Amino acid sequence: MNFVAWMIVASEIGFWIVISLGLVTRYMLKKEGLGLFFLALTPLIDLVLLITTSIDLYNGATATLTHAIAAVYIGVSIAFGKSMIRWADERFTYYVTKTGSKPSKKFGIEHAKHYFKGWLRHLVAYAIGAGMLLILTIVIDDHSRTEALLNAARLWSLVLGIDLLISISHFIWPTKERGVR
């Protein structure tokens, strides 16, 4: 595994470590300011990954799927980061501190709308990540070194389209609560 791949793994681990530290500090140690500080560190993790990937490519590395995954990771982290923190916060307050309300499941049109909002976040992640891939391709200006980036963008375009179809299907065939006909 190359250095950029290790940085992606370290970024994901770092993301969940600062989220955990933020939640523990905020709710268990009752230090809300320090907890918010830890939660605010998540964009710095993305910045470190972006710099690492850019330096690797700038120094002449041939782009690989790993470099493309770094762009995808950054796009997803930016687009979904706040909602992932909210998700973790809801579960932490309910399951760990026993102070929050139980996270609810959505059904029917409510679920369809929620899924579509997730697809819109996916679209934002795509715009950020694919934009980064395109910029890297233009800056490097060597098709033989950037082919993997364009292939990843094409694949992600297909995945985004499939996700849109799934999102639309939830409006056509809404999910039902178990036991409800």
C-alpha cells in the first residue's frame, strides 16, 4: 500500500477519533467548547489529505485509483461530514449518555425525501471530488499520468446516476413500516 493509501486510512481513523473525542468531551466531561474544538478539527484532516495527495502528484507520481479515492474521500467528507457528525451525536446522546431521544426511522414519503436529500449531498460530494480530479488532470497535463483519475470520475458518474434512480424509486415504491400493509 502506498503513502497516499495510508493517508486515506489515517484520515478516516482520524475523523472518527476527533468525532469521538468531541462527543466524549462535550457530553461526558461537560466541556462544550473543547468538544466543539475537536469536532471542528475534521476539515483539517481533509486538508492534510489534500496536501499529501497534491504533493505526491506534483512530485511526479503517476495517478492511481488511490489518488482518485483521496478526492472522493474529501468530497464525501465535506458534503456528508456535518450530517455524519449529527448522526453520531444523536446516537451518542441516546445510547451512551441516555439523555437524548431514540433516533427514529423514516418510512414512506418522509424516507423518500430523506434519501433524496442524501442524493443531493452525494451530488455535492461528486461536484467537489470530480472537480478536484478534473483540476488535477488539467494541472498535471499528462494523460498517461492521469488516466486513473478520469476513469474514477467516469465510474463515479455512473454510481451517481444509479443512486439517483434508487432515490426516485423510493418515491414510486415508498418503504413501509414492518407489519403495515
